[in-house]
Amino acid sequence: MHELSLAKDIIEAVYQNVSASEIIIVKQVVIKAGQFSGVVADSLKFSFEAITANTDLENAELKIIEIPFYIKCGSCGKKTTNEFSMMVCEECGSANTKIISGTELEICEVKLEETEKV
Ligand SMILES: [Zn+2]
């Protein structure tokens, strides 16, 4: 649901991190999105493409690396996952768990087109 504003945030961050003369040669924006972050990858890609169309970023592709959701149980020590992103241990049913991955949502790389040096 919030993919559109998220796409805007990503694009804003790209503009902040890439110099104005290099925006046009941004080839790929790589982000990490955890399963637990609630991001729908296809929807985010669609939003990104819609916003960048006919802009300096129109050739940029959004690549999303999905990070699986995992919790570690404080009672039995097992590392488990479940498709519902629930905080309950699959192994013993304890709610004494900690998320160890899957909440990530960050830009990890902005790749530029190789430019020939004159
Ligand atoms: Zn457990």
C-alpha cells in the first residue's frame, strides 16, 4: 500500500547520493527489502518505473533483494521462520523471540553506467 511513497523516498535518496551529472547514467538501484518490512516487490517496482518514466532516471532499473524473515527463540534457541511473519517460535510455541532478519529496508547500491573516459 505504501509502495508509491516508498518509491519516492528511494528516488529522493538516489538524487541525494548521486551527483546531478551522473543521474542520467544510473543503471540500477539495488535495495534490500525484508519479508517483514511489508514491501510488495512487484508493486514497488511498478511504482518506481511509473515515477521515473520520462525523467533522468528512466533508464534506471530497480533491483530488489528480498531478505527472508527469521526469528530466534529465547526459550529453545531455535532459529525459525514462518510465512505469516509471526513472532511465535515454530518449534516450541514460545513468544519469547527476537527478529534476526527480515525487517531491512535500505538502498544498498546505486550502479552507474560505465562511461568512457576521454
Ligand atoms: Zn522455541
